[in-house]
Amino acid sequence: MFSPTSAMTVETQHPGDDAPANPPLVTIELHVNSAVWTLCVEPRMTLAEALRGPLQLTGTKIACNRGACSACTVWLDGVPICSCMMLATDVGTRSVTTIEGLASGEKLHPVQQAFIDHDALQCGFCAPGMIMSCAALLERSPQPSADDVRAAISGHYCRCGTYPHVIAATLDAAKMRRA
Amino acid sequence: MNRFALAGAKTIAEAATAASATVATAMTTPPERMGYADLSVVKAGGIDLLDLLKEGLLAPSKLVNLRDVPGLDAVAEEADGLRVGPMVTLASLAAHPLLQERYPALVDAVAGSASPQIRNVATLGGNLLQRPRCWYFRSHAFHCLRKGGGHCFAIQGENQYHAIFNNMPCAIVHPSTTATALVALGATVELKNAAGVTRRLMLEDFFVPLERDLQRENDLAPQEILTAIRLPNLPPGARMAHIKQGEKDSFDWPLADVAVLLDLDPGGNCTRASVFLGAAAPVPHRARAAEAVLTGRRIDEGVAVQAARAALQGATPLSKNGYKLLLFETLVHRAVLKAIV
């Protein structure tokens, strides 16, 4: 786990820049997992790149980088979004929650624990995004049906084919949360 | 992605003034002008725009962000219908009680678009203005007709997802499923330009057919902002359905989608019919022959079958998309029957 100080400044450069215009870096504040980060970034940096690069929150994965696989899912004000399709400079004052922000200290979120209990990941690359979608579902619908879980994870690709275990894990996590 | 600046507009006028290009005009701007200070495009949710930028299909120097322009993300009730702001996300549109009550078929279309994550960010305006999904158009390697080149690669190439109507000399299909439902219910759009001039037109007329222009799908001009989508009140006898068929159920662009709106008189006869096919042509395709079959008739299984056959009149499928004929025939048949249930 990372413990950001209240303000950090990190400058980033992208390789292969060939555009003649060179707009200035902009300073932004990102509210991530209850911490506030001050970053100096290029306007073209995506939220996913900001999380994984300067913030070193590498739990969020980038796979397709086109919003087609949902591996990069984080919450924006509690709502799941693809962080690869959101510019870091467009987040504004909205709060970002990543997979690193889900556990309370050493205690895993019920969905994280249920994913372990139900063997709901194999290679694990889709798991952080999948868990963010399933945890968001339980926030808005504490007693979901299997179809609710299917709808919640409908944007996710898991090429290991863990879907049945993900559904079982999420339904179990819902029970754990109510217990 | 190229380097660009992100500017936040505070008013519609400010955004319109700053937007020197539409995405379509920016994509056909000569390369030597790309990236310089005079090429700025509007960003709504940014989903399609980021996709195009990441593929290197346009290189604006500035994005004009509509996020903080007040009033663009509201659904408001007006005397003659609902006014939907272009920045309303697909997710909030699909969850809106007034839409669910009055336009359930539109909600079907919106809720069936993209994935939950994308619907949480993608806007209605951006959905209507998104560029086509043709893989030649989306690939930097193919300088196709729609990007200012001299050749459509789909017509002799991999055209299984392409148009079966009006597909010469460019075979794209319009990418918006929501548009199919909106044109069927007679939605209008409102556009404001930098000079403060407001245009209102039927959404159906806002879309640009090939014979008018090969390089854009809609009539949006540079320095113009889509400011509202208006949904008319439907008469009490109106019945509507939208059905989409993709290759997979989870999320996908449609292989085919159909929207049907029928006005039924108290005796159950159809007094007016709108039948639109999505993913069939470069613009949402009005199936006039199917509308003619339905109008004046009491709708039953036999009439639905006749209308479905008529809907495919004039189709000119390409080498690999003939399967769409049967698909559309089935969907029109089902949509007509679904509408009257």
C-alpha cells in the first residue's frame, strides 16, 4: 500500500512527441483514496496513466486502453468508469477510488476476500477492475441477483473465463456484508 | 495522442467561439496544419474523442471542455415534450424516471449501448456525434474516402459490419443505436453558433447522407454547439419498440437494430408508422415501404411479416454482409409485434 503525503509534485514527459505545438504542463489536484495529490501533468495524460505513473497506484491495470475491456475501472464519485478514457485534467474535484482504496487497513473489502475464497481470478489482470465493478454494485444494490452481477460486469473481459466464480464471489460478498 | 491543451469553457458562446473545427473537419485538415494553434475541437464526455486521438486520427492543438458549461446536463419538462441536455450521460438518461415512463423503447436503446463504465461517462450529445466504427476509417493505415482519401476499402474488402443500403461509394453505418430510436420518435436537435444564432432541425435531417457529403455524418458546423435534444410528447395511442442484435449480449455495437413507432387509433388501426433501421446505412435508415405496409392497417402477425419483407426493399448488400437482410427482416417483424404488446 502507498501512503501519499498530502501533496506530491511529479512531472511527466511522454516519449515520441512530434507535434509542433507544445502546450504547457498544468498543475492539478487529484483526490484519490482520501488523499489529495498535486500533480504537474500534460493535459493529454489519462487518469489511468496518472494513477499508475506518478501516483504509483499500479493496482489499476491498462489492457486495451480504449474503454473496451474495463480492466482500468476505478470509481469516480463512487461510479465505475474506465480510467483510460478519462483525462486526468478532466477529473476536477471528483473523488477517485482505486483498488488500493477498497480495503480498510489490513482488512480486505468483502468482495476482495470473496474473490480469494471463490478462486475468482486466474492471471489476475482483470481482477482489480472486476472487483471495483462488483463492489460498486453492492454499494447501490446490497442484495443483488446473479443477473445484477452479470449486468455489472458486462463491460469486463476476463480471458481466463472466471465469470462464474466472479458471480458466486459477489453474491457471497453481499451475504458477508449483511452478516 | 498528440500534445494538446485542455480549455474549460464556461458558457455556450465561449465554447462555440473557441471550437474552430468539428471532429469531422479536424480529421480532414491537411497534416501540415495539424497540431498548430488554430485547430480546436469540442470535448463532451470524451469517449469517442479520446479513441480517435489515441489512434492518431486527429491532432488538435486544443480541446474545448464542455464539462463546466451550466445547464447542458439537465432533463427538463417543456410544454411539447422533454428537453435533454447534450451532456446528460447515457447512464443518467437510461435511469431517468420521465424517460422510463414515456419513452421505454428509447431507454432500451440507451441502456443497450456500450458498457456500464462507458455509459457513466459518455454523453447523449457525444453519442449522436461519434464518428463511424468502420475499421478502415478507424485505422491510421487506411486513407479512406471519409478521411479525404480516394478509395473505400470496405466495398471490396472486409465489409461484414457495413451498410446494406446507400453504401456507394462509402459503406459506413451510422454508429449510434440511440439515434435509431430518437429519429423514430421524431426528436429534434438545437444548435447554437458563436454568433448566437440558434438552429432547430429534425434529428433525421441533421444526419448527412453520402450524396450531400462523404466526410461527415451530421450537419454540425465549426463554431457550433449541439445544445439540446428535444423529445416530442407522443399521442396516447403511440406504441414503440427498439430491438438491437449484436454479436455478443454483454456489450457491442449492433449488427442490426430496429426502432418502430406506431400510432394506433382507438379502434386499433395504425394511423402513422415510423420504422428505422440502425447499422444499415450511413445514416439511420427510414424503411418507407415498411411504413406504407403498416399505415392504415390493424397490426397482426401477417402485417408484421409483410412490413418486415418490405423493410428490405432496395437493399444492396456487399460481399460479406448479406446475412444482415435476414437479421433485419427478423428484427422488424419482432419490433412491430413488440410495439403493440
